[in-house]
Amino acid sequence: MTKRHWCRRCDRGFVDLAAISQHQQNSGRHNICNKCYYDAEDWEALLNHYRRRRCYEVCDACNIAIIPGQMRQHLKDEFACFTCKKHCGNEHNLEQHKIVHASADHECWACPRQFRSLPAMILHLEEGNCESGLSHLDLNESTAMSRQWPLIIVHEWRDILLARQDLSQYRGMAFVCPGCELTFRKLSAFFQHVASTSKYGCDEYLDSNATRKLTVFLKNRHYSTLT
């Protein structure tokens, strides 16, 4: 039987187009583009072809080809950042990564420093890093003075917070989320929780009624005493 179709790369002959096509599809030495039938020597060369000719989109992190128009869904499935395509593994890690791309537009209530998120600014104050001298004792006392305290403070802790006592000498959780009743040792942890969009079973967010009103109260209280 005459072999009229020759594969130069493999130095083999085939009897018809169907046979050589089957060979190219099955051989590791052939990497065929299903759009234009370009035959690359290896997978990386085929991906480079996709990048140049845009027959497919390429996910560099996964090293795979994506059907045009499906990249956004792929990134979503892989918990990847839409901005830089970094794959984060889970929703929590993705939420933390997104802070990198956020603009620093949260001004400290008591000093000129700016932060990428409200929880980051709260932590700055809480840890005593603010040049104003504000600390966790001030924030805890103010939270206990707010009208929202019954929703955000575990009741038996209110007097301790009003007395400006250091919570590190106590065991237990002083703060509670009104959306899911999860408890926290620090106010900054509470704010980080409500700021997250990846939590399950909780409907409390930064713009929810209790958290929003507490934030406004804290901001007004500490701006008014330091400006």
C-alpha cells in the first residue's frame, strides 16, 4: 500500500489524510491548534501560538488554553484575581489579595495616614500606631458608649470596656457580630469579619445598619476630639 502522506517531523508515511490526522492528534510530538490547525512542536510553543494569534486565551498560572470568552469564568472558578490573574486558592485568600489593588482612600480618623481598607485603619488605631495616641482602649470605650453596643458587644463585657480595662488580661470574646453571632476578642477582628464578602451564613456588612452607625459614631467621636 502506497504511503502518499508523509510526516516530516516523525519521518513516517501514511496512506491517507485520515491516517496522518489521527497520528498528529495522538502523537506527543504534535500539538495541533483546533482553530487554524497550526502544528506546534511542544505544548509551550502551542500556547505561544495562541498568545500571538489569539485562537484561544491562555491562563499562564494554569498553563492551559481557554475558549475565548470563558476566561472570566475560569478565573472565578479558580478563585483568581481579575486584575492580575493571581490564583488564590479560596475566597478568603482572594479577599485578602484584593487589598493589594485597592486604593489607599481610607483616611485615619486621627492622623494623616491613609489605608486600603476600614479594618486596616481600625487595626492601626487599635495597636497604638497612630501619632494621636489613640489606642484599643479608646475604641473599646467608644464602642461601649454607642447606641449599637447591645448588638456588637457581649453584654457582660460592656462595663469592662467602659472602664478602659485591657482585654488581654481576660479570657473570652467581647465583641459579637449581629449577623451571625460569631464572637471576637478585638474590635478590628469584628470589622475585618463584616468587611469580608466571602463569609457564609452572615448578612452583616460594613454598610449594614448596626456596623454603619457604629462606624459613623466612632469617626465623629474621635474626629471631634482631635481636630
